Amino acid sequence: VPVSWTNSGVDLHLELPPGRGRRAALESALREAIRDGRLVAGAPLPASRVLATQLGVSRGVVVEAYAQLVAEGYLRSRPGAVTEIAQAPGLPQPATPRPHPEPKWAADLRFGRPDLSAFPRQAWVRALRRAMVETPHVELGPGDPRGSRQLREQLAGYLGRVRGVVTTPAQIVVCSGFSQGLRLACEALGGMGISSVGLEDPCLPDHRAVAAAAGLAVVPVEVDRDGARPPTGAAPSAFVLGPAHQAPLGATLATHRRIEFATRVTDTGGFLIEDDYDAEFRFDSRPVGALQGLAPESVLYIGTASKSLAPGLRLGWMVVPPALLDAVVEAKRRADRGTDVFTQLAFAQLVRSGDFDRHVRRMRQVYRRRRDAVLAVLASRGPAWDVLGIAAGLHVVAVLPDGISEDDVFAAAAKQSLALTTLRPFWHGEPQLRGIVVGYGTPYEHDYAEALTRFGRVIDALR
Amino acid sequence: VPVSWTNSGVDLHLELPPGRGRRAALESALREAIRDGRLVAGAPLPASRVLATQLGVSRGVVVEAYAQLVAEGYLRSRPGAVTEIAQAPGLPQPATPRPHPEPKWAADLRFGRPDLSAFPRQAWVRALRRAMVETPHVELGPGDPRGSRQLREQLAGYLGRVRGVVTTPAQIVVCSGFSQGLRLACEALGGMGISSVGLEDPCLPDHRAVAAAAGLAVVPVEVDRDGARPPTGAAPSAFVLGPAHQAPLGATLATHRRIEFATRVTDTGGFLIEDDYDAEFRFDSRPVGALQGLAPESVLYIGTASKSLAPGLRLGWMVVPPALLDAVVEAKRRADRGTDVFTQLAFAQLVRSGDFDRHVRRMRQVYRRRRDAVLAVLASRGPAWDVLGIAAGLHVVAVLPDGISEDDVFAAAAKQSLALTTLRPFWHGEPQLRGIVVGYGTPYEHDYAEALTRFGRVIDALR
């Protein structure tokens, strides 16, 4: 018969084995729970009086069982304190955080992360507190799979204002980061009878995995300095593109190609999925509006807070063309029924208060300075480096001169204990270009100078 | 050429059409953005000086364009204040929340929700603030798809203590609610070559949809008062079961059936998915441990904060047997790369502080009183009602006597403006039983008496 109890701070669950005295049964159940690790060292036990009442035994039974297990070393009891599980040798110890398995680097310039130390923690807590004061109870329930109405209204205004996206809140689906957005989009394409999707080559390896997991065949699409090249001949009717800042090469999709892709999918009944992952951080004087504004009926736009705030938020947003909306909403419902409401409400408040715009503006200056510093390191070291994708984002690509391999880069970086990313894993097949993907967003602000110093030494070593 | 600007509070984006004067181009771009709804009424425009600098035009151009659009009614300008988008007739107005499309009920006793007004908002904000003070920056980054180590440690301790689950933090995967957990589990089963899964009949309709979305064929499994009945003959090697409190019938899976299911999947290399959705709220004196504790190698346990806190959190946890762990982690990575870290950290802090246990204990008393009140309403009205699943959870099932249909129930409930759930949608095919699923968790505390009064009138009307 299972028995559970509650004391002042904790609920516990035990099963007293039948067929012997209650004291022996209680001792045995406690021993087993401790050996199994279900009760770990330091966990308090209920007061004997409380437990006795709940088990329906005399208090003496519990007192004696505790005393016996103290004697055996399973429990520890100090006068005036609760009885607790002991740190006895041979018993399971509380789990301690295992060190992260990856090597410890002295500095990190890898691709893909913003400066996590810059996350506006106070503003975020403030926004959540405000949202918690203002939000009706019903919003904490299972709601619209598209997400909080409040957030979708903020996003419709924000994306129109900042990115030239043409939408209404009804077409917005809040998702758990870019990856989920891509997954849902691919599932919706599959539901429309589309069986393959063109992905830029190179692109993020995760995108290939996500498209494949959704059951789509992946077709590589060549990329040059004008961005993705519309394929000639037979080709998929759906593409994932990064028009503002192709990941990782950093090209901006040329206007004639925007039009060509948009025309192609309109003609074939296909769709473009627009990856607008780091558009907040554009440094040149010619910001590039979202491709979505050119063809709102054919472009499914996806943005994310992973670069502007933190990947750990797992917050993204999709602007879905009417023809795909039902399928995307249904895919979202079946994936997880909706994204965390609390995070949505806090982010809506952050946008409404202007704190988000202020944070983005401040970080744009920070990242611009960091980019300039990377370029200065490269410029000061001949031979002249070809650097791609400098107009925006959190990384640049330094193309390797002939005769230098990516393995040479890793060898030099290892000597400097500097973590770096290269182009290799981004290619679908054979690399067409070798290069270092320098992620200048990754270091914390106070670590950046040191990271650059080490980067400079790596570049020196490659000459 | 696209142009964007930044003023004190907002980032804006516009494209000035080429081929005419700058003033006309600016006017045209602003008009179009306002007509499209990208700039909505009340949105401020940058100071003319600021915009002029950023556009590289003289200030006079901007001043004149603004004046023209004020004259046309697009903009509004007051002395000493910023120029802003006007509320002119015929222009898109700011989106206002549309009324929820469903009818407004005077009272709601539907299945599936906890009392959202009882969510511990202050404790939650306090927990997040504490977590934000203590969490190293690196935890805000893209992390382990299994979730925050801190939370997994808390969960391992909590689930061992309260539910008799045998696990280590390494086997725990934090997910975005039960639905996602089920989806990931089904994807992992598919990856093991398992092509069909047994689902209890009746069960939540969403579970059928989620299993199907993951590509599994769904096989109904009969349920009686001892819970799910192990099928005879050929049967799938994987099952989703609610051993503690079958949804919706509320049976507790009998011990001999627990053993039979566990033995069957062990023998066939299959798995059980344990749905432990409302186990925190058990009212009788015989709490039922998790099935997982009986067969940790074969049972994938899923729990959720949707009933104990709020569905809007989208927070759940899986305890994954070693044979499925890699596949589940990979499925999670491809679904969304991980669950919202901020919510995980706040919940870990809520458990650590004891606030979660206190909240659950308090709500257990609340729901127990509510359940007793439902039973009293039914007991006071003959003929004797057969009521199922009273030992736990947030609902009971009142079996309809012969001669009363579920349509009769809806008709009577509509007259009372009372929202109710019946058994019908839970069955895979033909209903084997008709009944009202009374969700006593749904009303807010101060609405509960009124809801019960209306429920009593519905029962009266059915006689």
C-alpha cells in the first residue's frame, strides 16, 4: 500500500511493503528510497508526530524507525533540528553539476551567439512584473496557439515600423525560436504537398536537420556575393532564404534576385521562408527591408529574439501568408499547443515600454564597434584579407587565402586557446570556400579585447 | 533605396521610391506606410532635424513633407509635441483585441483547466527575480536541449520524493508541456522502428492527433474501472497510459495490470509512456506512485506544470529510459532546441524555495472541497448517480443514466449558460458510455458557488 506524507516544507512519497511490522516496513521503505537516490543527502524528513498521524501508526513506531536508521547511518539527527538524510559513505550523494564536457577556452569568437552578459535582466524582470499585474487570469490558460494577442499586436506594429513587414496580428504566430518556426513552416509546406525545399549552400547545419525532420528533401541553392542564386531548370517551389544577411556568408540578396525568387514562387504556387535572424543589427546606411513586404502572399517571415536578447528565451515570431496560416497554426498546436505565455507577455511589455528598442540600439553600437575592431585586426595584418558580410549581424567571414586550410586555423587557434568557427560545417557537400566565421557577439564585453588579441595572434600565425 | 531612421524612442523603416524629388518621395513613402498599416495612429515620427540628417536631405524637405501630410490628415502636429500619425477617418486604426469568438458563458465547469486566478503571481515574479540574480550569463545561451541543469536536479529530487520516480538529472528532459512531451516520445518511438501506439479509449482527442502527427498509427486500448486493459493477441509494443488517474474516466491502473503492461513491453522491447498529468492532486489516503518506479528501463514518464500552476507556462518534464534518451534529446533539439530557460530557472527556484509545495498543498485542499461539493450536488439529486474518478485530479465523470443523452445535457446546460464537457469527444469511435466530465478546477474561487448552483439546476432538469 503506497503511503505519502506532507510536512512543513515537502511532500514525500513512500510505499510501505506489506507483510511485516509497521516499524520494519517503514525502515525498509526509507532505506530503499535512500539507496535508490529518491531521498538524497540533506533532504529533511517530516516530524515524527506528523508522519505518525499520516501513516496511522503510533508516534513511537516512527521515532524508533528514525533512531534505527540514524544508528545505521542513513539518517542524521541533531537536537532541535529536523531529522535528515545523512551524507554517509556508500549512499548516493546529491547530484553535483558535472563540468561541461567541452574544453575550456580562454576566449571564444564562435558563430551564433549574442553577448549574454548584456541581457537586460532588470528590465526583463520589471516587464514580467508589470505584465503580471496587468494580465487577466484567462491569459494564463490554454490559449490561441498563435500566441498572446497582446504580443501579436506589438509585433505587427514593430515589424511594420522596423522591417517593413506588411501584416496584421491575425497572421502572426509566436513560436519558440527560429528553429521551431522553420520546423512548423516545413510541416505546413509538407501539408500543401510540397516535398522539397531549397536551402542556401552554405547554411546553418541545423536548418538541414530541421527540414529533414519535417520530411522535406533538401536541395542546395548556390550563394554568391548577391546572395542566393535562383536555380535554373527544375527546382523546388519553396526556399529558405536569408535576404538581409545570409547565414553565414553575410550577403544581402540583390533586388533583381528578390524579384526573381518572389516571381518564381508566385508562379509555381510555392513559398519563400525568410530567415530574418539578425536584422536588428545593421550597420551600413542602407537598411534592407524584409522580403516579406515585396510578396506578403508568398513569403513566410521568421524573426527571433535569440540575437537581440538571448537564445535561452526561445522566442520567435512568424508572419504567415494566408494560404499557409491554418496549416502553421495546426502544426503549432500539435507541436506544443503554444509558446510560454509569461515570456510572451514580458516581451510584449518590453517592446511597449521602449526598453527593447533602447536595448537594440545600445547593442547595435556595441556590435558595430566590435565588428570594426575585427576588421582592424585583419586590415593590420597582410596579405589583404577578403572579409564577407560586414554590413550587419554578429559575425563576419574572413576568407582564407590560398594555401591556408581550416585545419591550420584550428591548430593556430588551439595554441591561443581561442574557440573559432569555420565555414566547413555549413556546406551541404564539398566546401566551395574556406574561411573563418568570426562571431564577435559571443564574448562578454570585458573579455572582448583579450579575445581580439588572441585572434590577432592566430592571424599572425597563419601568415 | 531603402532608408531607415532612429529617433529617441523608435526605430523606423521606409523605402523612398526613386525617380522623383526627395520631398515627394518622402511624402509618398509615409503615405504608403500609413495606408498599409505599418505606421499606426499615435505612432511618433522622428524630429525633422534627426530624420533629415539620416536621410541626407535638408531639414526643409522633411518639414515640408510633414506639413503636407498634416494638411492631408495623415499626420498630426501640436506645438511643442512630436509629430505623430493621425487618427484620420479612412486610415487604418490601431488593432483592438477582437472579442473571443466563443459564446460567453455565465459559468464554466469544462474539463482540463486549473483555477487560473490561483496562480502564484507574486511568488513567480519573486522566483524569477531571484533566478536572474543568481544565474550565470552562460545559462541564458543555447544550452543543453534537455534543459537547465538546475531544474533537472530539482526535478529529480522532487519526483523521487513525491512520485516515487527513480531517476537522475541526466535522464530528465524538460519540455514545453505534456503535448510536446508526448510528441517527442512518439517521434523517438518511431525512430526505434515502432510504428503504432496504443492509446486508452477514451482519451484526450489531442493525444490521438499528436501521435498521428508523429507518424504513429493509433490503436485503441479498452478502459474499465481498473484502468487500461492489456490487449489480448497482437498489439502494439508501446502504450500511452494514465496509471494514476486515467483521463478522462479517472480510474487508477490496478497493480496486476501495471505488472502486466510492464512485463509485456519489457518482453517485446517496447515502451510505456506514463501520463502523470494531475498526480499532485490526490485526495484519498492511498497515493499511487508512478508506474515509472516499477520499470524505469521501459517507462517514459511525463509530468507537467499545467495543472499545478498554469497551462500558459508550457512547462513539462520527461523522465526518459536510457534506451530512448538519445532519440528524445535529438527530437527536442529538432523541435525547438530546448525550452525557455527563464521559465525553467524560475520554476527551479519555486521548487527549491518550497513555494511550489506550499502552493500545491493549498490547491489540493481547494480542489478537494470543490470535488466534495460536486459530489454533494449529485448525491442530493436522485436517482443515484454513478460518479467515476473521484480520488484525484480536477474533474469527475458523472455517468448518464439510461434515457438521458449528452445532447440533453447540453440543452439543459445552455439554458443555465453553463459550459460543460461530455465524454463524447474522448472516444476513438463509438461511445461506450455517456457522461458529463465535470471540471471543477476551471472556475475562479469566487465563481465556484454560482457554477455549482447552475450545475444543480442542470441535473434537476435532466430528471
